[in-house]
Amino acid sequence: MKTRADALALLHEFTQSDALRKHALGVEEAMRAYARWFGVTDPAEIEKWGIVGLLHDFDYERNPTEETHLHVGTKVLRERGWPEEMIEAVASHADYMKISRFPQHSLRPMPLHR
């Protein structure tokens, strides 16, 4: 099982900008709040939501275009053994990825931003 520490290490590996790191931390907290707002009570599920928020832009600094952002990131996540439900949730924050924000997995609606 991947952990927040794993996600934070990945974020730091790919993101050097203090502003982007702070953005990721802010979205992580927002996602935890969204999870609770959507009625998620299981701490492990709330943690998943937070991790998705932490990772949502981890590849952006190196891949800032629609042609690369998230396409590279999802490949990296798969290569490193992240759960598919989390990969889909991360990718769903960009409309151009054409992934539903309402996945079939336990991570319910993932409204990162539109």
C-alpha cells in the first residue's frame, strides 16, 4: 500500500518549486475536506483523497503542457505501482484526459477543479 510519505517523496522528486509544493499541500487538505463533505468517514479513504490531492500536479513542473502533463504523470504512477483508482483520480482533474470525475472505484467524486 502506497503511503502519504511515498506521495510526498514523489512530489519532491518531480517538483522543486516551493509554490507548486505548497499548492499540492493545499489541495491535499482541500481533498480531505471534500472527502468528509461527501460523507467519507473511513480514515483510510480520507487519506486516499488527500494523497490524490498531493499528487495531482506532481509532474507539472517538468511537463507543463496538455501534451505531457498527466500523460507522463500517470505513466510514472503506473510504473511505480500506484493503485489504478488513485491514478484515475489524479488524471481526472484535467478535462483533456477525458476521465470521469465519478470513477467506479471507492474514491467517489473527485472535484479537484474544473
